[in-house]
Amino acid sequence: MPATRRRFCQAAGGLLAAAAIPSALSAPRRPMSEDAVDLPPAKLTGRPLPDLLQPLPLPPGERIGFALVGLGAYALNQIAPNLANTRGCKLAAVVSGNAEKAGRVAAAYGLGKEHVYSYDDFDRIADDPAVDVVYIILPNAFHREWTERAFAAGKHVLCEKPMAGTPADCEAMIAAGERAGKKLMIGYRAQFDPYNLEAIKAVRGGDGTDGEIGVPRIVVSDHGRILDLAVTRDQWRAKKELACGGSLYDIGIYSVNGARYLLGEEPTETTARYLPRSDRPQVTVEEGVEWQMTFPSGAVASCTSSYRVAGNKRIHVQGAEGEVTLDPATDYYIRNLKIQSGDKTRDVEIPQANQFAAMLDEMATAVRENRDPKTPGAEGLRDVRIMTAIYKAAETGEAVKM
Amino acid sequence: MPATRRRFCQAAGGLLAAAAIPSALSAPRRPMSEDAVDLPPAKLTGRPLPDLLQPLPLPPGERIGFALVGLGAYALNQIAPNLANTRGCKLAAVVSGNAEKAGRVAAAYGLGKEHVYSYDDFDRIADDPAVDVVYIILPNAFHREWTERAFAAGKHVLCEKPMAGTPADCEAMIAAGERAGKKLMIGYRAQFDPYNLEAIKAVRGGDGTDGEIGVPRIVVSDHGRILDLAVTRDQWRAKKELACGGSLYDIGIYSVNGARYLLGEEPTETTARYLPRSDRPQVTVEEGVEWQMTFPSGAVASCTSSYRVAGNKRIHVQGAEGEVTLDPATDYYIRNLKIQSGDKTRDVEIPQANQFAAMLDEMATAVRENRDPKTPGAEGLRDVRIMTAIYKAAETGEAVKM
Amino acid sequence: MPATRRRFCQAAGGLLAAAAIPSALSAPRRPMSEDAVDLPPAKLTGRPLPDLLQPLPLPPGERIGFALVGLGAYALNQIAPNLANTRGCKLAAVVSGNAEKAGRVAAAYGLGKEHVYSYDDFDRIADDPAVDVVYIILPNAFHREWTERAFAAGKHVLCEKPMAGTPADCEAMIAAGERAGKKLMIGYRAQFDPYNLEAIKAVRGGDGTDGEIGVPRIVVSDHGRILDLAVTRDQWRAKKELACGGSLYDIGIYSVNGARYLLGEEPTETTARYLPRSDRPQVTVEEGVEWQMTFPSGAVASCTSSYRVAGNKRIHVQGAEGEVTLDPATDYYIRNLKIQSGDKTRDVEIPQANQFAAMLDEMATAVRENRDPKTPGAEGLRDVRIMTAIYKAAETGEAVKM
Amino acid sequence: MPATRRRFCQAAGGLLAAAAIPSALSAPRRPMSEDAVDLPPAKLTGRPLPDLLQPLPLPPGERIGFALVGLGAYALNQIAPNLANTRGCKLAAVVSGNAEKAGRVAAAYGLGKEHVYSYDDFDRIADDPAVDVVYIILPNAFHREWTERAFAAGKHVLCEKPMAGTPADCEAMIAAGERAGKKLMIGYRAQFDPYNLEAIKAVRGGDGTDGEIGVPRIVVSDHGRILDLAVTRDQWRAKKELACGGSLYDIGIYSVNGARYLLGEEPTETTARYLPRSDRPQVTVEEGVEWQMTFPSGAVASCTSSYRVAGNKRIHVQGAEGEVTLDPATDYYIRNLKIQSGDKTRDVEIPQANQFAAMLDEMATAVRENRDPKTPGAEGLRDVRIMTAIYKAAETGEAVKM
């Protein structure tokens, strides 16, 4: 099989998943000798549908409508533009406390004024049939209230991570969804990222065989960035009443979640220490923590998160026979994956790895197929429980069992 | 300036160009002490429009409508999906000889049946006000005819590279556009790719100063791939009547064009040799050529293109003080840029470098501003003249002046 | 300054240190216009001494003679061959319990039989004037005894790391050296490695200015390898009576020492946990530990060492404005150094970075100049104290102050 | 087999070649269960000879003695120090026109004054039994004369590349060796470099199977550096009477030789062009050339060499199924090897790849075993013939058959 074909199939395998392209339209994929090929005539003819890297989108009328609650940097830079890159989602409404901004965004995306909501009149969204899913992209402290409001309005909910400030809040959100009979998903984009999925395969193997790196024993993961009060999107994160937690809730959660999905098991104990704070009195959240987690298999994770170091977003998994390095692991746009096994090292490059579109399509598919999404409320609750334990360990200096 | 801020600005600088975000909506960008920052209150408020990596799209009604002529792999994998990633373009019509395929694509993208055209009834597109630009993505032999038909229908034209089979065809296309008073642009996506633009800066410098690599002296560029007759999108390329030329017209053109835009000058002479052919009787185009080009500054380019080697898409520029390496240089999704200067080497990573969207937006902007696009017909003609000279040099074994 | 010259000077700057090349022999290094150069005549003439990447070695008679005690893998693969790559050292004697092996090694390196010692008759080395320094490359448990024997024989001592099993042993070794009026150095090769030295510069800056990465805040370092009982050189390491400690003493020490020299300060507190053991009853040392160290500046180090993961030897230093990555950091032959600062990333490559030769020459120079070596006994003691504290923290589950 | 063991064996396989370590001394290498291992007792015992990365050197008395003719940068930086890294060579004499320099070098390396020769009294070396091989590291114009003088003195000859200025000179040198019954080897270090050897394997495969990259079709190789008249070692290279040729003879020869050893065949035709010259009147050699070579298999090589670009030393081999990249390919100390095959890419790292020592040992072994060296005079002649043809093609503008 020539390299060009293999390349295509790899991409397709990673991205098409169960995409069923009707066979009548597809190019015939039988293995054929090049000798047997009939080249097209020297005139324009209708050729069959070519191999597609991604399936055709669903017709607009069949797509799931999303309302974005909160029009901050993530909503406008990563989510709104990527709805257009999904197979089955569309922007259906926007919700903001800044009417001028909301109107401008709505116009840019072709939404009528009737699909623009303020925080105050949000509840009338119950009557907006264009909206199937409410995607909550607000400061963490508002996740519970808005999830409950959205369920009350009869909508499905996709909620940003961290799910909420406390396990009790998370449990209330899950219960609200169950009462409403609606789906609840947490926006763990990295779990839909083809690079992270490839890393999981190298770590965990499958079908009873070890992954390429042998038994995984140690996860080392570090996430850091400078919390910059002069930047709008960082301001609420500095304030405990809004952010609920500090660097751990914002970026350390990627290490918590990453260790869990890479190892495929749940931690049972944690130790932790806070890192030194800056002297900025406005910052009322922790600015750094280092922690360790023990897993039933004996694997351990050693992690740091910090608001006081330049950007890093790294996960290493060290196994008995090799190592996986994702560096950066959880960037929006750039991921580098290196897999070392025995004396071989390979760099994995996956074109068009759009984690945002994949995450959004998972929510839409879960709604369409009436099944639980891959990262449901229970997944968000697990991380909040672990992060609560990490903070407790850091406060007390004692190991905390989970 | 903290690293996170610099990163943002770099991305914005690269991508936003002249994007004017109305100032009333923008976050205040004055330099401020962190001490002076007022953090938001602990309740939901309307915050200003955040920093945007890309400007908001234009409202659908203001976007330029594109008709895609030909629904092959490139049209459906790279162009149709990326129209949604532009600021000012939208899909407005499809033209195909396969009615079932065209209907399915139209439905997927929400186009009414009235915007679906066959090759036979295309000319009625003159009466379709939704269509501003006709994007011709057909086998090369049809570029001239369809450009003329599109101009005759009163539309602007974006035409894939290579522009046409002969300089005379190119000249006729340019003349047709001038007669129609419409824009003609050739789809040189790499000239809109942020990686290639960054490479140009490192090679050519600006404002009277040399680029980082000093005076550029040698360009080495190689493009290769296996022409696979079992793959639909390769079949017409094997046939001279459809493709007009072989590997040079298909992929070697990236080396021709790349040497020109990296050096910023026009070659004056070329020498060339054909590479050995396969024994596939169906393939009637050249399957490989190596050639050299001389430039007025004394710089030379040494290039290969081949349909018989595994994929490579590489450009090196060697200067008196350093070297730029783009490898791959012209891939759809992955580009790696390394700039070596003196004893420093740096890897450039540019998030969200979408050359397709940037190219499409250039056409839309040229139409909207009634100005020539950056890569007009004259640019396509230059490459066809050079490739004609390369073939002549390969046929005769003599240097050919241009 | 042309790139080739800069390259040379960088290498020279890194490696020549204070190498004084007599000026009468050197090529004139004044800046000169190329126009002023007189090219040599077209016949053979005696040219001046060229620029040297390393200074000429000292005449054999002036070199410091080393006796190697223990002829295991490290002595024969790394040390004996590299004595020939030093400026001022030579092999002068070998000491082993395997007379056949010792004889063969001596012959290979041109030593007379009188310079071959057994463990039993070692003390007669006092009468061997060819031997200035005894380099002890024995299982850790023997470091103290042999250091004392060597000092008793009137020789200087270079002793492998870890210095000894307990702080008390280390103190006794230091005292023995002071009594003898001889030098004691610990074989911390990484502190002489040009890559690690360059990393130190990027972290710590100099002359009152920060390093490239800004204030360093977090060190993350991991060292691992499979302890393989079927390999001779690993067998003694499995046994507590011989190795004194486990993975921490063998490889984790590189993280302890590395964090200290990269930050340039001493840790004040540590927390630690053992990692799970294998089920190999013969292994009586710890097989893994994760630990954290707190430094006066507020910087923390988070480290792991393991005998149960495939090879890794990595140090990251995360600063307020960038990051240094050494991966591998402490390999014998291969080091990769990446320095990221703001939005620039650069890979540092240093040709001929021979840490073994640099370490050996430091010992020779200290002897010749009658000064303390850079990594004296006190340096070894510090690490043994810290490792003792780490083990205590792992045993008790409590933080241990130092 | 654990990774650490595999790593060792790879290194060993690459470097030990036929190194026979006497079995009585070696550690037992039978596969063994770890359970069966008897760990050493807790006292010092004589352990067997450990696994050696390189065989023990031969006793000084059995090593082949080398006289270095010419004490320039290469002789003193690369060759003299690396004789100490060989298994079977030693420095036995130095020959220079600068008596002070020669005396100082001799002293540094422990040579008695009787082994110091001037260009005038060289012929008395015939009576120096310490000298077996004369290594000629003089400006190219002197290679023939000195090879003949060395043969006349009854010595074997290792001569730097390029072998000589003309094919006739090369033939005379070969004839002189045959008359003298002595070996003649040309110093093609890259043919002994483990990275280049690994690349050859990936290109040419073995045992009737293709290499990893499939049938090789195109070699692209570029060598460049700034010829800097202010640097002593570059001065003679600027002068035609001394250097015989320009950049092609100096560095382009690596591309010529590399294409030949990577493809394993001889070119049959070449085309070429000179690159533009600088305006330095002192430089009487060509300062750049680009050329192509055709091989019987149909493979082609497209190469450049230049004295006017910053350092590059690169070889790509493009095959039907993948690509080998050596960049740098021919640096003294740093080589990077990337092998891409299908959709896998791997970086090859070979510790301690010392091409100088391997080359010197080949000469010593050829002498000891009385066989032809791997890169005999005939190999040097082939390149000089090809380079002569390249110059002729550049002069005439016509293809030149070989």
C-alpha cells in the first residue's frame, strides 16, 4: 500500500470514526491493479464522491443548535468559529450581559435578534426551538446555577470544566439533569483530541495487550501560565468567589484528568503542597500547587500547576518499556506527541486534529442518539472530588484518601 | 511584556492584518499596571469584547458568495469546509457533472436546489445573484474554457494552479477578465500561508535591511509524491489531455512559485532534465524533472519534482549568514519552519495557520475593495511561462532563456 | 563576524576556558579586512599553530597520574578511554580483584605490571610515584574505606557519586582528606558538562541579571531505568549492603544535584513517597521514590527516580518567562538542550561536549594548582544528607527539614 | 529484552564490528532468568570483564604508528586527538615546516625529538621503525608528491580527500603504492561514520530486500560554508595552485561521494553550472557549483556546493516509499539522521559515533591484515574523475559522460 494511501487512511481512521458515507456515492475502494484502471475520458464527466477526510456536514436543518452562555475569549475564539467545523452542530443563540457585544456576535454569525438573550431574560430560551444544547462558558462559580436554569428550560447542557466549585454542586447538577431527562456533558476537549487519543493507545494498548510503552508506572504532568490581571479573560480567575479555585481548577485539572484517562483508572490517595504566592493582594486563589496521586495499579502521578511560570502544558507517561511525551499536551492548536519504545522514537503528526469540533460533535451525537456523552457530569464530579482532596492535602500536609 | 501577551500579539499580528475591531467594543489595550486593575465583581456582568484571534466574520448577507466548479477531493476536503473559516466568504453554489453528488453536497451545506448547476446548464449562473466568484477546481485542461465561461456570466474568477496549459491560454484568460471588468486570481494558497510568509521575511528582510539569513544565494526545493492511478483524484493527472503537464505542473509548480516569492525576483534562465519514467503506459505526462533556475541577483534554485517518490514538499533557502528550512513547505495542514542564523536555530510554530481561509478571504477582499488580488492572472502566467521553458530545456538539453 | 567564526568561538568559549595558548605560536587573531590578507605562497611553508578547539595536551611527564580502583563498566567504558581525551591526566595504575582482567587492561593501556594492584596489595601504591590520584569506582559501600586507604597512601582522591551511604561516612572521608592534606573530589560529571553549564546560565543568568527564562520557580526532574539483574553492572546495585541505597542513590541523585546546581541554592525541606516495588526478592534496595524539595527562594523541585521504567534522564526548569529542558540531561553521550524564552525557542548543540574529560581535568588542575576541586567532599555530603532526608520523609510520611 | 539491553547492543553492533573479546574474560551473555541470578557477595571480589562499548585498545607496542604530515587545523583538532580513541593506532611522528610548532606538538603527545621531521628531512623517515603509516594532511596540490615520497620511504599512506588535482595524479599515486607494495587509503571519514552507515542500510537494504525507503530515486545534497580568508586554514583553499579546485573539491566532494555510497553505484553522466563568484580577487578557485549526476539505475543526484553560504552539510535520499535525511550529514561532531518510511518517522541517535577513530582503525587494520582498505586509491580516483567531469560540464554547458 503506497505511503500516500496509508497517510490518508490514518487520517480517516482517526477522524471519520463511524462516519457512514453512503456507498452509492463513494469511490470504489476495492484493491485494484493499476493496470486495470480506466482513466477518465478527456472531457468533463461527473466523477464519484471522492474520499473525504471528514464526512459531509449534516444539512443545517438536522444540526443540533447550541446556545453559548457567556461570550468571552474561549467562546468567541475557540467555540463559535469551530461550530462551523463540526458535522452536526450549529450556533443557534447567544447569551451575554453585554447587549451590544451579543448583537454584534449574533449578526456576524447570522442569528436573528430573537436568538440573542441577556442573563436576565435567558429563561425564555425554553420557547426557542432552535436551541437544543446550552453551552455554559461562564466563570466557574456560575456553572451550577446556569446548568440548573438550562435544564429548567428543557435544554441539554454542555458545561465548561471545572464542572463546579464543590462536589455537592456537581451532584446537584447531575441530579438536575436526571430530573429533566436531559444530557449533561463537561467540556473536556482533550479527551476528544486525536493526539491525546493516540497517546492513550500507546499507554494502555488494547485487546489484552500492553501499549507500546509497556506497563505505565509514572505520569509526570505540569501545567503553568502567567495569570495576567491586565488581560480581561484572566481577571475573574484571580477572584475566589468567581473561580472557586486557582491554578489547579484552571489548568492543573488537565493534569488530573490527563493522568486518569491516560492510565484508565482512578486515584486513591493524594499528597500536595501549595507553591509560593505572588504579592498581588487582588489574587485570592492559590497560585500554584504540586501534588501526587496514587493509583490502584501502583502507578503514580507527580504534577504541578502554577500561575507564576511561563506557559507549559506537558504530560509524560513513563512505562516499563518506553515513554509517551505530549508537549504541549493540551494546547488549543499545537500538540506534539513523541512515542519512545525500546530503541525506537517516533513523532506522531495528525493533520487537522480539531478537538473543539470533535467535542462539540460528541455532544450533538449524544443528543441525537439519546445516549450519555463520553464525558458526562460524573466525569466532572470525579475531578472536582480529586481537586478538593488535593487542596485538603495541601492545607493539612497530610495524605488524603479518596 | 509577559510571554502570554506576546504570544497572543504574535498570532494576532500574523493573522489579523488590517482587521479593524471597532474600538468601542474592544477591551482597553492601554498598558496598565496590574495594581490599577479593577477585578470584576462577584456577579455576572457584561464584559467587553475580548481580544480576538481572528476578527468576527462578516454577517452572512455581506459575505462574498463562491460557486465551486468541480466537486473533487480538493473542493470538498479543503475548500468547501474552509469557506466557513473565512471572515467574508460563503458557499453559494456548486457545479458538477454528477447530479446526485452535487445535490448531496448542496444539502449538506444548506444550499437550495436552485444553486446546483451541471456543467451543461452552468451559464444560467449569470442570473444567480448569490454568486460573486466562480472558483474553478477542474482538471487543468478546462481552466481556460471555464474561466472564459465564468467571465461571460459576469462573475469574478478564482482558478486553481497551474493556471492553464500554455502561456497563450493564460493570456486569453487575463484578457477575458479585463474585457469583463472582473477579477482573476490564481489559487496560490502557499502565498497566504503564515509559515511561508514568515519564511519570506527571514529571507528578504525589509526596510532596506537583509533578512535573518543574510543575502539569499541558493534555493533547494523538492516536491514528490506517488501518482496512484487507483485513486480517483490522481487519474486525470496521469493523462496529458487533461493535466497539460506532469509532476511539474502538479507539484513542481510549488518549487517554481516558492523560489520566486522567497527570493522576490524572476528567473532569467533554466536548465532541466527529465527523470526516468515508470512503465505504466496509461501515464502520458512526465513523471519527474529536475531543473535549475538563475535569478538576476545571482541566486540559483535547484529543484526536483517527481511522481515516483514518497511524499516530500521541501524548500531550503541558503543565505550568506543562515538558512531557512520549510519541511514540509506546502502541505495542506502541517508546515515546519526552522530558521538558522549564525549560531542560533529557532523553530517557528504558528497556531491556526489556515492558508485556505486566508486565500479565500483575499479573493473576497479584492472583490469587495475592487482591487487586484495578490496573486492575479499575471502571477499564474509567469509560472506557466517558466514551466514551459523548463520542459523545453528538458526536451532540448539546452539552457533556455526567459 | 561570519557564522563559521562565531561557531568556532562558541565552541572554544565553552571548552577552552582558561586554556592559555602561547601567543608566539598562535595565529594572529586581530580583526582584519579580507583585503589585507596575504595568502600563502604556492609551496609548503610552516604555518602558525591553527586555532585549536582544545588546547594541546600537557606532555606526558607533566600529566597527573590516575589509579582506577575497580574495573567495571563505568571505569572501562567511560573513564579509562577518556583519560586520553584530557589535557592533563593519564592512566597510571589499575586496581582490581580480578588479576587476569587487570593485567589485560594494563597491557591495553601500556601500563607495566608494577602498576597493577589487587585489592589486597593496594596499600603499596603509596610507593608508586606515577600515581597522584586514586579514582574510586567501587560499589558505594566501599567508598569510605577506600577513600581512607587512598589518603593513607598519600594520594588525592576522586570518588564516584554517591559519596557514601551516610552523612557520617562522608564526614569521615572529608576529615581523612584534611588530615592527609590531600584533595577530595566527587565525580559529579554533569557539573562539567557543557550542556548543563549552558542550562545553568539560562536559569541563573549572571552579573545581577536574570537568566533567559526569568526567575526560576519549578524544577521537574525524572530519572529512571530498568535495573536488570542479568547485567553484571546492575547486580551490586540491587543489594543494600553494597549499594547503600536504591534508585535514588544511583540515578535520583542526578535530580537532587541538578536541582541544586541549576537553582544555585540548597533545599530546606523535603516530602517523599516510595514507589511500588517489583516482586524480585533479591532486590533489597528501594526501586523508586518520588519527592519534592523546597528552596529558600520559594522554588520547588518535583522529582521521581525509578528502577522500573525505561530510561529517562530529564530536567525541566520552569521560570517566570521561559523554560529550560534538558532531555536527556545526564546521559553519558547524548544531551539535548532546548531553551524557550518568551515566544522564541532554540536548540543548543555543542560539539565535542566531553563531560568525562572535563571532570578528570578539573581534578588534575586542582591538584596541580593546589586548590579545592569544584565538587569537593562537601558537595557529596550535601547530597547524601538530602537523600537521607528523602528516605526519612518516605519512611515517615512527614515532611523533613534540612 | 529490556530497553537498556537493546540500546547497548545497538551501540555495540554499530561500533564493535568484529571486535573479538576473549570469551574467558567476558560476562556470560546467555539469556537468563533474573531468578537464577546469583548476586555478588557483600565484599569486594574480582568481577569478570564487563560488556565493553568498544574493545580494549591494543597494547601500545602492537599499535600501528602514524606520522602526520602537516599540522594544520584538521591534523591537530581532529586527527591527533582521535588517534588516542582508536583501538590500534598511535601517533609516531610529526612532519611540519614550522619547527617550533612541530616540537611543541611532539612534546604534547610524548614523541621524542627524533620523531619530528621537517618537510626537508622527511625522507629519513624511512629509517624510523615507529612509523608504519604516513597520513598526508597537506594542501591538495601536494598530495601526489608526498604520497610518492612516503611510498619511496617504504611507508603505507593515508591521504586526505580530495586525492589529487587530476585523474592522472591519482593514477600515479596508485601506481606508486603498487610498486612499493604498500597500502593507499583516502581519508573518506564519512564512509566510517555510524550515522552514514545506518543511512546506507535504510537506502540500500540488504540480502535482496529493499531498504526502508524503497527504491531510491533522487539524492539531493548540498554543502556550503563561507570561505573566510582571515582564517588560516581557509587561506590555501582560496588559491588554485594549492587547492587544485574550489568548493567542489573541498566540500562538494561529500555530495559526490555520498551519492555514490548511498546509492551503491557509479554515475554515468553529469550536467553542471558554476554559481556566481564573489569579488575577492585573491580567490582563484570556483566559489560554487550546482550539478546533477545520472546513475545506471535511473536514480539522479542534484547537488550544490558553495563557499558563499552559511554552513550546510545535507543529504536527502528520496525513495519510492520514504526518505532518509542526514542533516548535518558530514559534520565532524554532529549528525542528525531521520528515516521516514510510510507514515512512520524515526530519529536515529548513535552515541559515541567517532568517524575519525573508525577511519584510522580501518587503515591500521588493513595494514595489520595486509588487505586493501575500504576506501583505497581507486575510490579517490573515482571522485576526482567525476569532479573533473563536473568542471568540464560547467565550463562547456554540455552534459559530460563518464
